[in-house]
Amino acid sequence: MLPSLPKTFPELIRSKFNSAVDSGSLTFTESTEEDVPAGDIMFRIRVAPSLAQKPVPKKVEDDATPKPKFNPFLNPEPSLFLCDLGDRYSLILNKFSIVPYHFLCITKEFEQQNAPLSEEDLTATWECLQANVKSGSRLLAFYNCGEFSGASQAHKHIQFIPVPHEVKLIPDVALAYGVPVSKDAIGQFPTSHPDVPFAHFVLPVPKSPSTEDLVMRFSSLLARTLTTLREHDQRSISFNFAMTKEWMFLAPRCQEMYEGVSVNATGMVGLLLAKSDEQLDLIKDTGPLKVTAKVGLPRISGDEQQHDY
């Protein structure tokens, strides 16, 4: 069993974040937000034009000896390190943040980001979700799995950002509808929002879930996700996972971006990022649901009973 986070974790992360920004070891990018409606769903678009100015890595010449890709998670910078979580995980600040107090739960040893979450991963996620890092907000956990998911690092990491309580994400609205997908082994019906065109699956999380509760829910949603990937002849397994203390969400993916707009798990639940005013206009003109549908997969027609993974 994993130990609990230190009771002082909220104060620790706020203090470390401020000192890391002041010292220059953490780059905080200013941004603005705009709410864009899509039916009864409200997408929140964060606009950070300075992200488009980040330097592009130089191409390696054909005759040059390739260098191993730097892994920032094997030896985290001390100024970004928050605390250990048991023997397997460390919690660190995100070095390039556009949301204050964005932190990561990383494995101490290298593990692949294209692997599903394990029992321990889910327990660690739930433990981190208990932290109240920002007043008036809840934590959103997300995991980008596979080459088309929007993952930025190959080393397994689960990310956490505070989201204001008043922001209702797609899974919040989907649970309010309660449209069933199909009954699962825990006797519940995973749900999806009827107006969201891409395949996605949501289950509520009990107030005090056991490890078995978390694993059974993740397994149920993963089975439907893998079935959807199979039904659409996808040869690469990519999906987005998101979770709060109220729900768990999975969505299969078929591509990483649409017209230059990169989408990860936060985008699939309703928090899109635009790196320019032009990208913001593209999202608004296309419609945020159409943008996310382009990087996700169509829903399987019928009652979707064949989730046999």
C-alpha cells in the first residue's frame, strides 16, 4: 500500500512553484482563457501565443552519430522535486507550465508511456487527487498513452492540474445524462455524452474507492477503448485517460493533432490549448467538438456489447 501524501503537500507545492519560477528553473507561460460553447458543453480554450516561439530542435545530419534522447525524469532537477510517493514514484513540478501548480507523478525507474496504467499507478493517482493545491479548484489527473495521444515524454508520467470547480468538463455532463454504453463486470453502465461524436467512456468513482474499485473501472473502460481501436482497424494503441475524484474517463485516439492543433487528454475532456490567435480562430470556426472528433475515433454503432479485451 502506498503511503499518504504529506499533509503539508499543498503548501509545499505552492512554495516550490513560486521559488522555481523566481529562480528561472521553471518556465511559466502566461495565457488567456476563452469559453467556447458546443451545445450544452462548454469548452475552455487556453491561448498561449508564446508557446509557438519555442525553438525547434535542430535536425541531426545524416553522418552525425545519434545521441540518446535526454530523459528529464530519471534525475529530476532538485528545484522541481516535490516528494517521493512510496518506493516507485516521485512527484515533481512540470518544468514548462501554463497552469500554476501543474505537477507530475513519475516512475523512479524508466517505464514506457505506451503501457496501460497499473494497479499501483491508479492507487498513486487517487492519492494525488486528494491534494487541495488551489482553493476553489479540484485536481484533474490525465495520462496520454501511445504515439497519437499527445504524450510529450516516453517515460511513464501521470499529470495533474487544478481546474476551477465551476468548469464542467465533458465527463461531468456525460454523467448527468447517464446514457448507458453497456453493462460491465461491476454491474454498472459506462456512459457517454450523446452529442459528443468521438468514442469516449465514463464511469463514476465511489467516494472512498478501494484499489479493486479503481482497477475494475479502469479495466472496464480500457476494454471498450481497445474494442473501439480494433473495430476501426487501428494498429497502434493510443488513448487518453482522465480522472477526478468523481469520475474516470477514457477515449481512443487515431492522430495527435488537427491542422496543427495538438490535443492531449485535457483537450478530450474540454480543455483545449491554442498556441496562437490563428489556432484559436481555427478551433472556434471548426467547432471544438469537430476538432476533438478528428483526433479521436467515431463511436461504434449499436449497443457495443463486444468488448472482449
